[in-house]
Amino acid sequence: MEEGRGIWRRHAGKIVGAAAGVVIALLVKWLGLGWTLLALALAWLGLQIGARVDEGELDWAETLERWWSRTGKRHG
């Protein structure tokens, strides 16, 4: 049993990377390259925003208020 845990510890990045590669390949097959790239870009953007929120660098209320005030000025 100890040996099994050692394999995961030594190769966790490789295993997760291989699994992610399979998932991306399936997405390309099912959705096409363009939609897959869009989904990956949006996931990356969400990860970046979430990381900033977790670190306290980004305040949701302030950001939304700033965005809505900018959008309202364009349409008003």
C-alpha cells in the first residue's frame, strides 16, 4: 500500500496532466477546436479572477460597480 501512495506523490503532475490531455482531446473531438479553445480561455480567465479574489486583490462589489457604470455611460 505504501508503494501505491509513493507513485502518486512522485507522479501526480504527470497523471493529472495526462488526464487533462485526454479531456481536452475529447472536447476537441466533440466540440471542435474553436469552441474548445474558447472554453479553455474562459476557464483560465475565471481561474485568474478567482485567484485575485482569494488573495484579496479584487473586490467583487467594486469591480461590478465600476463595470456597470462604464457600461451605463456608453448606452445612456
